[in-house]
Amino acid sequence: MGLTAETSKVQNSSALALFVCVAAGAPSHAMIPSTTMPGVARFGPYEVDVRSGELRKFGIRIKLGEQPLKILILLMERPGALVTREELRSQLWSDDTFVDFDHGLNSAVQRLRESLSDTAEKEQWIETVPRRGYRFVGSVEWSKPSGSTHAPVPLEAKSEKPPAVVAPPPQHPEVAAKRGLGWRFAALVVILVLAGAGIFFYVRNFYVRNAGKAKAGTIRSVAVLPLENLMGDSSQDYFVDGMTDELITALAENSGLRVISRTSAMQFKKVHRPLRDIAHDLGVDSILEGSISRSEKRVHMTVQLIYAPTDTRVWAESYDRDLSQAVALPTELSQTIAKEVRLAVSTPSLERHVNPEAHDAYLHGRYFWFNDNDGPALTYFQKAVQLQPDYAAAWSGIADFYGGRAVGGLISPQEASLYWETDARKALELDPSLADAHNSLAAFYFFSAWDLARAESESKRAIELNPNLSEAFHIYSYILMVLNRDPEAIAAQKRGMEADPFARPWALGYTYYRLRHFDAALNELRLRELANPKNGALHDILSDTYHALGMDQEAVEEWAQSYMVQGNPDSAAAVRHAFELGGYHAAAEWRLNALKRAAHKSYTSSFWLAYECAQAQHRDEALQQLENAYREHSPRLIFLANEPVFDFLHSEPRYQTIVRNMKLPEGH
């Protein structure tokens, strides 16, 4: 790729200039600055030269705009003191300048913090005093360029004219020769001193870059926190979140680390909590955090890896790339991180060119997909493949759209079948190493084709390619459950929960419920409900679990809570009232009639009608709806033998015929 990260290298530019002057035989006064020149400020690894307007870190120049530089100098002139926003305004903008001051100042401070590897959450150098201003909280040493200390120099200070150089009088040849020998000896001494200084700075830099590693323990797991949007434009969140998602995927595939999946990481977007606490909640030993911005043609990303138990920075880096190269950045970064933490580095898949516009459309689609707005997601995935027909990930996104809607009962299986398998296969033809595409095809074989052998093969391949893909473990657990491999099914679902505990907090509890481990299901679901009280699926599955344990009042209350979460208090009141009048059976009748009314208005899966009929103990009607579900090839029918609600039908010949025709293993 020819891309390398912007690493820090110790280069003492002033020492190099001194060496050049000495070697050239320049008189010593040419290297000594005037006593009236503006000063140099030093703090931590940083150095600010007021005269040249340059910021350096370990001697390496860091790009910094004019306004962020002025802010930095104003703050450093009064370390520890509050500099108000109005003071900054008067210094940065004249009275006749018409700008959005708040936005301009916020953006300038953001750029300054990025240059200093500072954040609003971890204010190492710049402290924010809400609604008032800022103060510099570090220790500053001011000096002249020659090294003598002096008071801070105002921004607008002007240097006096240096004194004229008077030519020395002619000297005797012998005296000149002796002076020449003395000069050469002095030059040699200076060169040796500079060499020693160079070694010192190199050793210091090496220590600084590796001190964190020495303090940190072994890193085996990581959570990538949502990258911070430094563009000051919320409409660009899709790009920032998309790059976060691609970074997570690249780390999971290439680094050898256990990586927390996207949904769980996104729970901590703009959440200002200690990194140690976040790491504890996610069960990881390290956190990767950073920021990103882009212009019309460039992308800039800054990231740092923190060892959470000691809050030690292990590694930090800044990347600056053409927009056309942004798609390769997550893979490059994942490889670098793996080397930094001394883990085996996987060989990345073959690099493929991606049209920047197609990539942008794909990121738009992923943004809507993960925000449960799959309509616009499909539109953007389709746009991506129109712009670049060989974009495998976008084809996989289209397949997931149709598969997800079919499994959710939102579209008919016939409508989904036109694209689900075809687009998943298209993605794999374009990129056989794409784990998401293998998972899409596994889901098709499982839910649509009812081909358990092929489903298992594709699911295992997805996990092999990405051992951190929670979606793959979720599907794999389903397959194992239907195959009656109960311990393996539980283990796979636990592994999926570890990779993404917030994506499906109900998943492990639902597995216990379907395997008839009702007590274990109740304990797991209650625990998850405490942390996720607004998850409707948790309430629904808890309701079924309570009913299986004979706790019908609790079961109906969970139904009511599910309606409340959906913003439907009228239905919550109605199902409670039905229970008061006629118990659980009356509440189940009310739900069945509500679903039938909805079926007159839009497509409703026969499987869900069968499910509600079974809840209300309508034996013949439940069997009829199951036969309808078989004829329409309903995806959820694959769980027929695993749903406890249908247990009272197991002795029915009509039920047994369906199980036999589907070639399902005998249920529990």
C-alpha cells in the first residue's frame, strides 16, 4: 500500500542547524539569537516556538492552525489561570469580524486538543471551565531560543533590530593559524556534544514510547469506543460511526485480540465515564479510543490504546490519508496494533479498490441498519453496488436486509427469496474471505432452505474468518439448538454474548427457555432486564418463561411492560384488564384477536398466528396455521420442535407430519 503511520522520531532541528553552521565554519555569533527574540515554551514532550509559530513533539513538527496556536499561547502565558471566552474572542477576532464565535472557538479548541492528544474527557493540558473559558493545567517552562529563561512574550511583541556586526581588524598570519586550530577543536567538541545529545534524545524517546508498555499488563481483549467526530457536523456521524465499525471488524479479523462488537461499543458513545469502568462493563483489558475528521479530499484519524487496569497509554498514533485510501486505513491500523501488543498478525485479505463514493454510500447504509432503520439502509446499499458493482460488503448488506425482514415476519418468504440467497452468493463470489457474507448464506440455509448441514458449514466458516463476529455465534447457536446439541448451543450463545453483550441481551435466556431450562432462563433474563428495562424482546421472553413456570400474573405483567416499551399504553391496559376478568387465557385471547386485526391490514406471518393460537390453547387453529406456515415456507418454522408453546401438539399426527417433512430432528 505504501502507507505508513506518522510515527514520532527524535530530530533535534536546532542542534542540526548548529552542527551545519559549525561544519561550514560560520562565526559563532550567527547561531546566537537576539536577546529580544520571542520565546520558546516547553511542557511535557511539547515545544512551542512563538517566533516561528511551530508546535513540536519530541522535535517533530505538528501541524497547527493559526487560531489554535494563538489560543495555546494565550493559555500558556497564564498557566493555571482562567482565560475567559470573551478574552479569547477579543484576541482572535476583531470587532468588525462577523463569525459564529462559539462554533469557531469550539472548533479551534478541538483542533488544539487533537494536536496535543488531549480530550475533553481526559484534560491533560487544556481544562474546560463550562460556559466560562479554559485554563492551561500543565507546567510550562519559558525560555529564549538560546535556552535562558524569561517571562512570557505577548503575541504581538516585535523584535528590535539586532546590532550591526562590525568586521574585526586584520590579524597576523601566525595568530590567525592558531585561532584556526582553536576553531576546529571547538567544532569537534560541539560535534561530540551534539552526538551525545542525539543519543540522549533517542533514548528518551524510546523510553517515552515504551514506558506505557512496561507499565501495562498483557493485552488480550479490546473495546473500540466510538470515534469522536471532530468535524462539528452531526450529519457526518454516519461516516464516523462507519469507520468505527470497520475498525472493529478489521481488528477482529486481523489482530488476534478478542474484540467487543459494534453494538455494545456504541452504548458508550458520548458517555463520559472512566475508561476503567467501561472496560469492566465490557469485560476487556484495554480500550481503543480516538477521533476522526475529513475534508473534501483528506481523512485524519488519531487513536490511542489504553491498558484499562492502570489507565496506561500503551500506544498512540496519528494517520493522515487521501479520502480514496480511507477504506484501507482500518486494516492498516489493526495490523499495527497487533504488532504493538505482540500478538500474531493475520494475513489481511487481498486489498481491493473501493470507489470513495461507493464506500460513503455503504457507510450510510450501515449507519441506518444499526439504527434499526433498514429502509434507507437498503437504498444506500443499492446505491453502493450501482456505483461499484463488485462491492462485496454492500451485496452482503442487501442480502441481510431481505433475510432480516423475512425472519422478522415483515415480508413474505417469497419476496425475500428473490434476493436473499442470490445476493449472499454474489458477495462471496466477489470476496470469499468476507465473514459477513458467509454468515448471510448460513442464515439463508438455516431459515429459508432448512438445510442444517450447509448452514452449519457456512456458519463455522464465518467464525473461522472472524472469531469475534457475534452474529455468527448467534446463528451457530440456533443451528446447534435445532440439532439437539444443547451444551454446544449454550456455549456458542455465551461466546456471542461475550463478543456483544448489548446486541441481544435476551439471547442466552431465550436459548435456556427453548431448551426447557426454565429456571436458568428466568435467572438470566431477570438479570438482563435490570440492565435493559426498555428492551421489548426481554419482556416478551420473560413472559413466556413465567408462564412455563406457572407464574401467570407475572407473565401478563411482562406482556404489559413490552407494550409500554413500544409506546402502546392502551394495549398494556387492555391486556391487564383481560387478565383481571379471565386470567391468562383471556389475556392470550386478547393478544390473538389483536394480531388477527393487524393481519387484515398488512402481511402477518402464519407462524406468529400459530404461536398466538397455541398461547390461547386453540389446538385445531394452531395446527392449521402451522400447516399454512409450512406451505409459505415461514423462516421461523425452523424452531417448531424447540418452542415450548407447541409442546401440547407433539402427539398430533398433523404436527408430526410437518416435522417429518422438514426433516427436523426430534424435539425436546
